[in-house]
Amino acid sequence: MKKIGNYLLNNIGKIIVYFVLIFFLIISVMPIIFMCLAALKPAGDLSDPFALSISLTLDNIIEAWTRGRMNRYMLNSIIVAVPRVSVILLFASLAGYAFGKLKFKGRNLIFAFILAGMMVPIQAMIIPIYYNIQQYGLINTYWAMILPSFGLSMPFACFMMRAFFKDLPVEIMESATIDGSNEFNTWLYIMLPLVRPALLSLLVFEFMWSWNDFLLPMLMVYEDSYRTLPLGLMYFSGEHTSNQSLIAAGVAICILPIITVYLMFQRTFIEGITAGAVKG
Amino acid sequence: MTTTKVNALKAIKWFKSFLFVVPALTFYIIFMVIPIFGTIRISFHEWNGAAPKMTFVGLQNYIRVFSDPIFYKAIGHNLFWIIFTIVVPVLLGLILAILIMQSFVRMRILFRVTYFMPTLVSLVAVGVVWGWMYNPDFGIIGRVVDFFKVFGASNIDWLGNEKIVLWSLVVAGSWTYYGFCMVIFMAALQGIDACYIEVAVIEGANPWQKFIYVIVPLLKGTITLLVLNSLIGSFKVFDIIMIMTKGGPYHSSEVISTYMFSAAFSLNEYGYGAALAIVLAVIIGISSSIYMRFAEKD
């Protein structure tokens, strides 16, 4: 007994630290886990989504997937996310290379010009964007959700790519030029592979923003067959308020892809953003 | 070589570099710059969004904005959001990061991975989950508070009570953010040279002094970044409020962005909505500049 008492007293600091860290870990993860558990509960236990149930079933998930049209929503989210992420990554890495490494007149001015966009709230742009998309008859299309994001995501993406390109040693670029490489080849074969962590981080970020984007799809699309997951989930939960396990299944379907992508890339991702934040 | 030839070559060289920027710049101009001017233009008109012609009304919308009590209420809510977000998640992130960097802590990766998760979750999902947690009938928050026998609390309508709805929302919002702050601070702390801390220990500093006089100044850049991010984000905050309460009940959780949205897209007062959006953009611009000036001074 005395030994345990001594141990506790000597290590009270460490115990408190671990306690606090674990406490907040639980707070971070608990709602998500509750949701997944609620999704696996049979639909009968209606009254209390937070009660734990012994029997697990995939029925809710299957039902949300088919009858709830979550499969359609997920497909739409993917169709929108892939072009968004790839094009933004491409344009931003081109521009980031130029801003970070190439010297040309007006470079810093143009960069400041683009950077200013980070402060502007999206509300300042959506009225004309909405109207124009309407005018061109692009409401209820995928393009309506894809194209505006190219412009809106550029400030942050360019900022991040520039920070990473800037840190690359100039000598590599110079030796490539001496070896006869033109700018584009230098960019493609030499610089780009060197900023892989930044690219992966930006990929996760942009994928996350595209996947979770709610405002743009809400404005651009009102037909159910074009809805993306967040939008679909919103209407879905409104439609089935009494069937909580079903809604929980919908939430689980919505959040699992991004969590999976994150877990796959988490190391590089976190290295990327923290390096960007600490440098920038 | 003649001067013209030299100039021509220089121009081509410039253009080759400029070309890299063209795609990004083009889309930026089309989808950000031009629309902003469009919004400014609309803000000087009255328009229902459907009629082909807009009525020019000059500064009327702006005058209306600044005499609108709901506008001031909304700004108040934004300011509340800013203060809470800077005090709670940013500070909490810093403290947690310092705790986790203590030399005896193991399995940092586990913490890093789990703390970051709330940041990834779609705000619609956050709205649904926290909506359930706040549910007056079965909500888990009510039950936990009830456990501590406070106010007989399990029937508090966390989202329906005008006085506390904003608090409920900002807590949910902070839940999505403190993990992000912690991870950023963690990385920043890892970059601190250990010798600074060792010097402080040799000089006999206790943990509190170490914190204030050594760690915080070294983290100044990161703190500035996160505070600025919170500042801008708190003015822009939209999704989570829109999803959970739409600004209600009776505007008690209204913020500028939700107010602008309902003015334009619910009430079809596009001119007024545009004016609100521009005012918001200007407010963000001014406060960011003031903050950056203040942060750089030290």
C-alpha cells in the first residue's frame, strides 16, 4: 500500500498530464464514435441514440445507402472532388513554383493580389456567381460546383505551394538550367517531386474542403440526383427525423471517406501543414 | 545585339515565367475578382434576383445596414465568437500541445491523429451530432450536466433558448478547432531548440516562468497565425450556424454571413445582401490589417 501511495505522489504530475490529454482525446473522438455505434444499432431502439446496444447490424447503413440514395450522393461527391482537387493542385503548383522560385517583374505584386483573396468572405462573391451560373444554364450541373472552386481555393493553395517552393535550394534549379532543361521540365521532373509533402497535404486539405463543401452545392443544385453528401445528408436527416439510426448511418457514410483518406496520409499531411504554418 | 533584340528576349523570358501563373490567375480573376465587383455593383441597387432590371438606389442599402439593429446584433455575435474562439480553442490547443510535448509522454501519434479528427468532419455531420447532443429530451450534454445536479438541467433547450444558443454553438465550433490548434502548436514546439529551455532551467526558472518568458515568445509567429486565422474565421463563420439554427431563434444566433445569406436568398433582397457582404469584407480587411500591424510591432 505504501509503495502505491509513494508512486502516486511522485508521479502525480505525470498522472494529471495524461489525465488531461486523455480527457480531451475522448471529447474529440466521442461524438464520432457515438455516431458510428448509433449507425450500427437496429432501427428499433428509437428513443435514445446514445444508449449502447448489444446487437449490431449493418441494416441501417445498407438502407441509407440504397433507399436513402447515399450511394448517389457519394458518387456525386467523388465526381466533384476529383476535378476540383487535381486542377487546383496543378494550377497552384505551377503558380507556386513561379512565385517561389522564378524571378519576374510584378511577381510579388501578383502574389499579394492573389493572397488578398484569402481574407474575402465567400459571401462577397456568391451572388454574382449564382446569377451567372443561372444565366449560363449551369444550375444543377457538376460544373457549377467545380468551376467556382478553382478560383476560390487559389489563394490558400498558391500560398502553401509558394512557401514550400521557396525553401528549395536554388542550386538544383540552376544546375537543371545548365543541363539544358527548360522551365517547364525543371518544374515537372525536378521541383515537383521535391515538394511532395506539400502536394499531399494540399491534396488532403482540398479533398476535405471539397468533400465537406456545403454552401456551393446548396446554391448551385436543387435537384436531388446532383446533391453531394453534405447536402444529401442535410435533407436526409430532415426527412427521416424519427429514424435516428438511419440518420446516424448517413452521417457515418459521410464522414468515413475523409477519415480514411486522412488516416492514409496523416503523417505527410500533418508534416505538410505544420511546416507551412510554421514557415508562413 | 541591338537593344530591341535584348528587350524582346527579356520580354519572352518574362512571359515564360508569367505563363506559370496564368492558369491560377485566370480562374482567380474570373471567380473571385470579377464577382466582387459584381457584388459591389449590386449593392448600389435594389433587386429581387429575377427581374432583368435593377433599380439604382445609391447608398441606401448601406445606410440601411448601419441603421439595422439586427446587423449590430449579428456583429455582436461575431465578436463574441472571436473572443471565445481565441480564448478557448487556441489557448487550449497551446496548453495541450505543451502537455503533450513533455518528455515522458508516449504515443504522441495517437493523440495527434485523434485530436485532429473533429477538424475533418463535415459540418453537416457536426450539426447533426451536436444537435442530438443538445437535444433537450435525450441529449447527452443535458444528461451530463444533470449528473452534476446543476439547475436540474436535463431540460435546458440548448439550441432553442435565446440566451444560451450562441454559447452552445460556439462550443460545438470550438470542438472542431482546438485539435487543429494543438497539432499546429505541437509542430511549432518541436521546432524549438531545446537549448533555450535548458538555459531557462539552469537559470532556475519554474514551469510557469518557462512558459511565459521562453515558450510563448518563441511561438509568437504561430500564435499570431492562429489568432489571425481565428479572427478571420470568426467573422466568416457560416456553415455550422446555418446548419444548426439558421441564425435563430429570432436572430439570437445570427451572424453577418447568415444574415447576408437570408437577406439575399430567402428574402430575395439581393441589393441588401450584397451590401452586407461588402461591409463584412471591409470589416475583415480592416481588422486583419489592424491585427497584423499590432502583431508585428513587438
